[in-house]
Amino acid sequence: MYIGYARVSTNEQNLDLQLDALKKEGVLDADIYTDKITGTKAERPGLENALSHLRSGDTLVVWRLDRLARSLSHLIELVNRLAGQGIVFKSLTERIDTASATGKLIFHIFGALAEFERNLIKERTVAGLSAARARGRLGGRPKLNPKSGKVVHARKLYADKSNSIAEICKTLHISRATLYRYVK
């Protein structure tokens, strides 16, 4: 059984192109689920409905990959979840069908690219932190100097008990958490 999913980002956009392509592929009207919501939203009721109606041996059909997932890693995760349930994934525009060896290969390549991207980000982060340390930057919150003027002033105002916590924070332009850290 084919289950179709179509999504547009805004109410001004039209689903007709996607719906026509899904129907041409053989998806019945009753088996097409839609969302009119941005892909960056994690909660998409139409997609959740489509996924809940899929059974082993079924095929999830989308017009284009970007209609289904928010990111490459999200797409890989979703398609792997479907494969684990015995569900085939098909994208019409990209001509990807995970029932075929070629479709599976493409998804393995996507998975490798997603992992490569994660590793690049990790390497850049580590390199950036190392370079900052080499310049003397340790990162994180600076250590509290109990002798700094602001800390001494905060402690005096706090010990005085004539000012409320809110007044002290407003006067010193600090948050409650910072004040409590100062007077600890």
C-alpha cells in the first residue's frame, strides 16, 4: 500500500503540484496526508498521521526529499526507522526508492555525508577551542573576584537588609542568580 505525504511551508503555498504527483504515482486520495507548516517544526500532524498508518510492506511516497525532513540527519534517521519496520521510502523528484539497491546505496551515501558533516563540525570546534587556549582564552564564565568593586558593593547592599533583592539587582544591573553568587 502506498501512503503519501505532502507539505508546504505556508498557507500561501499550494499543495496541488505535490498531490498530483503522488496521485500519478498511484497513491489514493484517502492515503495522502498533508501539512501546511514549516519543515523546521518538529511537530507535524500530517506526517505523524502518515507514519502511524504505515505497516510493514507499505511504501511512504513524497514528492521531494525536503518535503519530508528538516535536515539530512533527520532524513537519515526517519528512513532508517522506516527500513527497520519493513517500510519502503520513495521520493519522486530525486527518483529514490529504498526497495532498490540503488536507492539503498544513495541512502548509505547520505548517511556517510551526514557523519562526515558531524565530524567536520567537531574538528572545527576542537581546533577553535585549541586556538583560543593557545591565545590564553580558557572559555567559560570568568572566575569571580571577591575583591571587585561590584561584588563588594553587592555584599554591602545585601548585608544592609534595607534593599530588596530586586532593588539590589536593578541597581547593579545583575540577575538574581549573579547576586546570590556574589554573596555566597
